[in-house]
Amino acid sequence: MTEPARILVVGGGYVGMYTALRLQRQLRAELRSGAAEIVVVTPEPYMTYQPFLPEAAAGSISPRHVVVPLRRVLDRCRILIGEVRSVDHAERTATLSTLATDEEGTGPVELTYDELVIAPGSVSRTLPVPGLAEHGIGFKTVEEAIGLRNHVIEQMDIASSTRDPAIRDAALTFVFVGGGYAGVEALAELEDMARYTARYYHNIKPGDLRWVLVEATGRILPEVGEKMGRYAVRELRARNVDVRLETRLDSCEDRVAVLSDGTRLPTRTLVWTAGVRPSPLLAATDLPLDGRGRIRCTARLSVEGVEHAWAAGDAAAVPDVTSGEPGGECAPNAQHAVRQARVLAGNIAASLRGQPLEEYAHAYAGSVASLGLHKGVAHVYGRKLKGYPAWFMHRAYHLSRVPTFNRKARVLAEWTLSGLFKREIVSLGSLEHPRAEFELAASPPPGDDDKPSS
């Protein structure tokens, strides 16, 4: 008997999940007969639908509905929860560690494969800003989104109970660095949530909260166009958000954000959303990389100059054949990633069957962004929308794109219920330290010799 053709998918994000999902459909006969096997290696057992993170942080969507369980969706794939440490494509081997190898203490193991799909995505792009590693908060995972929500409400609790004006002002100052989708949408949703929450505090008014958006360039939300970007700035400033354009964060040591214009902002909340960079895993492979550290790909989503290797999404430099410009590349966003995954899966199946491959060609349709409840901006197919129509389009578009009917129904139900009832304003910060209460109860009181009494 011959060994099955093993397709190794590295990463369980947009590209990894959608590629594996389409492969298990297109290779149904091969999987059933044992002629093929799909293995997905991912650090988390779920795919995070990142456009919903701001609404999860604001409490409009439950965290469990922002993620898609891979074992349920990819029921004909083998899921390994772990991390690929390196790839030797010349030998068709990947070195990876899993939860089991960590427990066993055996070190990383090698996994052989026949076809490689490398889609580890991206990580936050940080800069050597003093104090950033100690005090910065990211906004790329569902854990960070929920942690930030709990943190904001906790700061309001601190401000409400302190007698020190300096502590109160620092607690009620929220600084966001980065004027892209993540930074603007996270700030707008959380500002909405905090303004609503303030009505339940006897000594905090919405005007007491200070929100600052720091952007190094001269505009925010460049994807929606210059005109809509200017509208977004006006909308945020009308809500007393301090938008600082052409400004950088120089330091945040000792919980003081120092900006390049000389402003010093004592703050207990600094959210860093200033871009992303390719996963560090790419540097631990023998695949060709471009100047930005991404894998060089062809328009067919195969790795340039390499057989049996494929890539797409944030980790790949994919030629944009629709741009009409030599050297043009597809933007590293979810819109391209999802569509690339479809072509990628089809090309892998075609390659295994000896059929011709298809080029990826998709003209950029536009962008939508939320600026909080009932507010947004959109630039879609040349049309510019703002306010409620743009917000509605934002929700409709992402509802149509979130994977599985199950998730669509749950998200729609939550939106409907949130329109009928009041917001939840509870902070569950103890979720980050679930054993703290038990450890305190189990610890002997001071002076107790821990002996049972007679």
C-alpha cells in the first residue's frame, strides 16, 4: 500500500482554515479512500474573525461567537494544536512542538509532508519605544479584545473610587497608537461603550474620559479613501476624541505617554495597533522571501521557484494581476486572504490530479469601517457612504463573510437582542487569573503554622 499524499497546512487563520475547508470538499474522494491526508497545525483550536474584535470588546458580540472551532468545521482534517518552529522544504519536513511534546519533555518533532501550505499570518509590528513592552496592550486576538474591555471598565472603577486627582486622570485617559482599521474601530467601539457605562457611575461623566488617537501619517483609515478618512477624523473629534495626526509615540515609561509633539499624557491604558509584520516563522524556512520578509509567490499562489509549496494571505507577496502596474502586489487584508484561499485550494487539488492551475485575480472592491454604534464610513465600488448607511453595510458585509451558518445566526441574534436591551457593563477581569481566589483561600493565614486544630 502507498502512503497517502499529506498536505500540511501551517496556520489556522483565514487562509489556513478556508484552504483546508475547500480542500476537504474538493478531495472528498481521495480523503475517503486514504489517498490523501490534510494536516492542519495551528497554535489555537479556532479561527478568529478579526473584524468582529472591536464589537466583542464593546460587548455587542459574545467572544465565543467571534471564533470558529476548527475541529467542528474541518471534520475531515487532522488538527494538531502546536507551533511549527522551522520548515526544511528541500527535505519535505516541518519541525513542530505541540502541547504533548511540551508535557513529555521530548522536544520538537518532525512531520513529513508532500504539499505545503504556509499561512501563519502576521504578528503585531512593534517599535523600540521605551516602556512599550511593559505597558502596551495589543489588539489582534480575542483574548486581547476581552482583556481590553475588562481593563477599560476597571479603570473607570479605579477613577470612581480614588481620592487622588492624578490617579483619576490617568485612569480615565486612553491612548490608542495607530490609525488603521484596528485602532480606529477599537477606539470608536470602546468610547461608545465607556460613554454608555459612565451613566452608572455617580461621579464620572462622559466628558471626564479622555480618548487620544495617535497616527504617524497625515490621515487615518487610508483604505476608505482620503475624503472618508477626513470625515472619520471630524466624526471622532466631534465626540471629543483627540486625534493627533503626523505624531508618533516616543516613550511610555512610568505610565506616561510622551508624543513627538512634546505632549505628556499620564495614562494607564496604551493600546498599540500600529501595523503588523509577517510571522517570524518565515525566517526559519528555506523558502524565498522578499524585502519585507514575506514569501515570494506567483499569481497561481505557488511559491516562486519552488515545487509543492504554496502560500497566501499576510505571509505572502502575491502579484496583483488586476492592477495593471508591473510589480503590483495584493494588499495583506482579509478580503484578499479569503479569496486567495479558494484559488489556492483549487490549485492544490488540480496539481494532485495533473490539471491546469488558475491565476488569482480579484480587483479590490473597497472597504468598510465602523465608528461605533450606528456610525461608519465606506468606500465600495467607487461609492462613498458615511453614517448609518455605512455602518449598516459594515455589519451586513461582515455577517455575510463570517464562516458557518451557525456563527451567522448567533451573531445576528446577538445584534437583535442588543438592540432591544441595555448594554452589559460588567468587567470580568478575574478571568485572566481564575485560580487567584482559590489560591488565596488555600493559603494559610499569617502566623498560622498550618496545623489542624484539635
